[in-house]
Amino acid sequence: MRANIATLSLIVMMGVAASSAQEPRTALHVPTAPDYNTINCSGFVTDQRVSEDYRLVSGEQSNLKLTFTSGDYVYINRGQDKGVRVGDRFSVVRPDDYAGDAPWFKWQEKLMKAMGTQYIDAGQVRVVNVQPKVSVAQVIFSCDYMQRGDIVLPYQERPVPPYKEAGAFDHFAPVSGKPVAMVVSGKDHSDAFGRNSAIYVNLGTNQGVKIGDYFRIFRYQGSTAETVPQTKDYQFMMYGFGSAPQRYSWNDLPREVLGEGIVCNVSRNSSTVMITFSSLEIYAGDYTEIE
């Protein structure tokens, strides 16, 4: 009996192995560019005026709903009187004016102010009904919730930059000699980032940046720009744990190259960058340079 069971098990295993051998192997999909969500949901910072003429003013079931998302019907404060037509597509954005309790690093507030206003990409709507002074639109794509007062802009397709050719990350890359800036903030006002995070850098078209450019991200040892308490001169001495025979300033030691990212959106003085590689956690206040 035991012999019969063992023989049967062996036959089944051989059949499974033969079947597996005949199945074609599926090639691993390697992305060649950022995906649709990354391009259209990463937000942006601009110092130029964003038209606020078109607004989301309400929506169906407004007595119950504070926010609106995919599939919901919302109302726009423009209709036939302003030339709105069924099928028109709009992007919905709003200023992200959240202010944290304290800046992450010393110059964060000043740099952010110079870059402009940070905006959230809330999603996209398509007009399904037009009335004399208002229009009804359906939410067809959501990045974030929508709410009364959100800004409605004519939809403009954003370019999708291709990734550069894959290669080994150079952890000791030399200084490029091109403009240097900082990681000032990130989507949702995050201050810590990794791969696929969206960050905002204080370089833009005024400094020659264009969509598809790559930024290298790095930091120096000995920097005490962060607002948390820090130990001075930790880069070459730490009480009770040794010290170097001489003093080393931040620019006397090699910089730490942390990662890199691709520019997905750009305005005059800022860029939205998606981190494509990180060897360590990246923080607001780290430095960037154009590769």
C-alpha cells in the first residue's frame, strides 16, 4: 500500500515538473518612464498666478458629503454662459497651505516662500451636463479627495519623460559643476523620502532645468542645518567614542551621495522630482545638483 502511494506521488510530481517546463517564462516588466499617477498626482510648486475663476462649488449629496472622489458628481461655477460644453475635461487642484509646527531645517520656510505656493493635484473631472450658470462633472481620476472651493483648470496633458538607461549607481560620483539646490519639501509636506517619493527642489526653468533632467541627491557630514538638537563637530569626534587627530570641516570630508531622481514637473523656481533610487533615507535639507 505504501509503495503504491509513493509511486503515485512520484508520477504526480513528474507531471507537474513537465507541465512547468512547458510553460513559457514571462519576462520581467521594467518600467521605461514614470507611471500616470506619478506624473499627474505629485503636486507642484509655482510662483506664478494660478487662475481661480473656475471653482468646484458643491456636488451631489452635499448634505452628507464633505469630500468627493472617483465616480462622484460635482458642480462647477461656470456653465453655458462661459462656453463650457459636455465632454470638457478639467484638472482639480488646491493650494496646500498646511504649516507644520516647526521647520525641518533652518532655511526651509524662506526657500519655500521663494519657490512659491505648493499645490495638491486632487484629480480630474469630465463635464456631463451643462446648465446656464453651472456645470455638472464626474470625477474620472482621483489623486486626493476634492472639496468645495477647489480650483478647476482646463486639462493639459503633462509630458512623460523617459528614464535614462539603467546603470550602476555611482555612490562616489564627482561634483557635476552644475547648479546646486536643496530638497526643500515633499508631497503631503513630508520631510523624509525614499524611492518613488515626490520632492520639491528650489531650481526651475530660470536655472535651466527641464522635464526629464536628473538630480543627484547628497549631504555633507558635519552639517547642523536641521532644527533638532545636534552634536557639534560629530564628523570627526564624539565624546567617549574616539576622535580624529585633527579637525575636519564639512567640506574636508567626502560627501555622501544618497540617490537620484527625475524631473516630472517644473516651474520658474522649483521642480517636482520623483526619486528613482535611494541608498539611504533622504531628508528635507539634503542637497541636490543637476547631473
